[in-house]
Amino acid sequence: MNDLKTWLENMVLTYKVITIIISGGILSFFIYFWRYIKVQWRFGRNLKREVYFLKTSGKHDLQAERKKLIDLNVFNIAGEVKDISTSTKILQPINKNAVYIVGYDTDYTRYKELFESAKPSVPIIIFADQREIQKSEHWTIFNEYIYCDVANTTHRLAIILLSTLKIV
């Protein structure tokens, strides 16, 4: 009789341990799944952000890059390429839930002003040819802004844009 009682106690204990382990696993799965769903939901909302192309000079008119991203049919490309070579005031009426793709020009002097108007939450992607950015003051401005990245090809631009929209 004593053996049967011990055996039943061991079975109940085993049942409780297995139940706790399975419940913990199920709870962990639902927490992970919920976080995954939240990230995907945020990514879906961010894909609706308007992407503005801004040219700083005639060197990078960004029309070819804009057309490629439109052809991808993933991003919400807004209007035509805007010219900010003389003034950044054109950015004031633009939605603050946007992404700026800026053509790089070594002679452009308003980068600091551009980044100040974009703060705190507008991601900026600088489009420059490879090894074109050589001014250290430009790198300093770009590196100080948390939502800034540099692309040198259209494919890289699309990848950076997707990655930015995933994490912002």
C-alpha cells in the first residue's frame, strides 16, 4: 500500500512538472509570436511612409533611382524630385512621417540645416557615388544623426530603405 502511495505521489509530481514546462513553453511561444506580430505590424505601417527624393544639385537628379523604386512597387514614393539646392523651406509642409533620399553634392552647404529640420524622426538616406564623400565635416553631420545611412547604388538604396523601415 505504501508503494502505491509513493508511486501516485511521484506520478502527480511528474504531472505537475510536465504541466509547468509545457505551460512555460506555450507562454513563451505566445510572447514571442505577439512580439513578432507587433514588429510586422509596425513594418507594414512604415511601408506606407512617404519617400521623398531631394536633390541638392544637378549632379544627382535621382530620376533613375526614383523610377527603379517605383518599379519595385513596394514603397510609397511621393511626387516628383524636390529641389533643396537653394533652400530647405520646401520641407516644412512635408509629412514628418516620411523618409528623405538626398542626392549628395560636395558643394552643398545646408546639410546641417537639412538634418536639423528632419529631427527627431525622419530617416535620411544619402545617395552618393562610391568614395564621393570625402569631406570630414559631412561625415560628422551624417554620423551624428541616428537615422542616417549612405547608399551608392540603387539596389543598395532599396535594401537600406527596407531595413530602415523595418527598424524605425
